[in-house]
Amino acid sequence: MDIQLFSDLQANDPKAMDEIYEAWWEKLFDFAYGKVGDEDVAGDVVQEVLIYLWENRQQLNVETSLSAYLHQAVKYRILNYYKANSIRQSHQEHLIRLADSALELQAESIMMYKEMQGEIDQAVKGLPEKMQVVFRMSKISGKSNPEIAAELGISLQTVKNQLSTAVKILKKSLSYLQLLILYCLTQS
């Protein structure tokens, strides 16, 4: 029966495919379900095998029995399913590890930024009072030199001198931060 049915299938007889479907779908489904324990996966595996059988009917060579061929094909599809699942899970685990590393790095960066910001604030507080005011208006409030001069009632040159001196003092007192940043960048 198997050999004749398969010959009819190879002769493009759609009724042969219907008979094969009726005769083996449930048996193959039970076999697949016993291996994977998931009805959806088992149904997909059997469908894939039967579709493959129909699409490749001209090229297939069934030497034993159609039943043995179909069971073997289901078994190979299940193995491929587990292999693909294993690879997918491995990729997911790798992505989770990468995300965790990125979060740790981000948390470290935020902490470093806050610490550096605190150091900078302390250094700015160490500037003379009028220099602090000019520096904060320029660098924090984003005001232009002419705006600062007009608002404080001082000359434009005084504003430029105050800013220049403030930058020199801050560079000197914060030079270790540049080394720290350079060190952190080379450790990443």
C-alpha cells in the first residue's frame, strides 16, 4: 500500500496526498507530541513534514516504507526544532548578559559623573565671590560676556579677565580629573 500510494503521489495525484494525510497525520502528531510535549509545535512539525513531502515528491526516494520515512522525517524536524531553540536561548542569554553589563556600566558612569560634578562644584566654590558669579553666569546660565557686563555693571574686559582667570584656576585644581577620565576611557 505504501509503495503504491507513494508512486501515485509522485505521479502528482492530489488524492494520494489526501490519503497520506488521513492515514498518518494523527499518528505522526502523537509521535511528535510525545517528543516535544507541545501541541502547537507537534502540529507545526507534522505540517512541515507533509508539506515537504508534497513539494519534493518528485525528488524523494522512499526505499523502505512511507510510514518509516514519515516518522524519520518528523524525528529530524524535532531535532532541528531543539537545535534552533537551543541556539535561540543561547543568544537570549548572551543578550541578557550584555544588557546587564551595559546597565552596570551606565550606573558606574552616572556615579562617576555625579562625583566629578561634585568636585567641579567644590572647585567653583573655591573661586573668589565675584569670579564665581561671572563664571556661573557664563558657563551655567549661558549668558554672553556683554550680557554679564551689562547685568553686573562691569566692563566687558573685566568679564573676560574674570573668566580667563577662573578657567586657569579650575584647570589647575581639577587637572587630576582629566587624568581620571583618561584612565577610565582606557579601561573600557
